[in-house]
Amino acid sequence: MPGNIREEIAEITQRLYRRGLTTVSGGNISARGGNGSIFITRSGPDKGMLTGEDICEISSGGDILSAGLNPSMETGMHLAIYRRRPDTCAIIHSHPTVACAFSATDREIDTTLTGETYLLLGKIEKVPGETMGSEALADEVGKAAAGSDVIMIGNHGPVCLGRSLMEAYNRTEVLEQAARMTLAAHMLGNCSRLSAETLRHIDSIFRGS
């Protein structure tokens, strides 16, 4: 990954906060380093004022390599995803308002309202809302990540994967937009989704399937 990975994570975290996609204390971001280690936001800092000094380096096995920094309480979840998805280079767990509201209901965010949401989000997997930072949560999210780039944790919020930090961020932003569109379309009624033929065409062009 080009550039200073710590600064890139800090910049994306600040951007999430400015866009209202997470709270001061909520969420966590990580990215793979070139040497096989993982860089992840530390526990506790103000997400709107995060700097590169707030990014902790850990080994792929979870050993802390940055003296004096405690990694996010959700580190186990990130490591579980990386183990399942070697193609994933960045993970963003955030707390966008409308998407989080969907996580607390039995309603699903509709990704078939526009081509962009279907292409970027695909099928959203939902997992039970286990206790934050628990091994059970890490295990559930890790399993779900094997078949999806977007996982919704019940009564909690989304986790978005990417081959880069920007791809993971893009999915996070588009997910919240899709949640708002789903809510608005439900309120307006007479919703018109993309046809099955259109979805297959998108798959054939962009996913080769």
C-alpha cells in the first residue's frame, strides 16, 4: 500500500467523522502493512482528531508491535477477517446512523435500487449482535466475511472490506446512502428495483459471472 499507512488510516478516520459516518469514540479501521503486519486504530482517541501517532502496529497473530499503544477492542474481529480473506487489505467498522438503525431491525438494506449500490455492496451478510470485542463476535464476523464484503452486526453496525482503504471507505459511504434510499423508497411507496436481467448484466460486465 503506497504512502504512509498510519497517516492514510488517520485521514480516512477523520473523513468518516466529518461525514457523520462514525462517532467520536465509535468504530475502528485497519490495513495490512507491506511486511505482513496489521495497522489499526488504537483504543480511545477522538476519531475527529486522530493522527498517525494513534495507529498501532500488530503482528498477524495479534502481538502488539507499537510500544505504549493499545489497539482497538475489536482487533480480534479484524484479524479474523484477514485470516478468512487474504484478498482484503483494509477494514472499516463504523457507526453510520441509518445503517445502524437497520442493524437493530429485521429489515434489510436494499442494494438493488441503483447499479452503484449493487456493484459496490453486493449481498450484505448479517450476523448476531454479540458483545463488543468478544471472541464470539470476531468468529461470527470472520465467517460472514468469507462470502461478503459488507457485514452488518446486529444492534451494532457495519463492517466494510476493501482491497484498499479507499475501497473500504467507498463501501461504507455507499452503504449509508443505500440505507437512506431504502428508507425513503419505503416511505414513498411504489418502489422500482433493478430487474434481474439488469443485475445479471452488471455481474457479467464487472464480476465476470
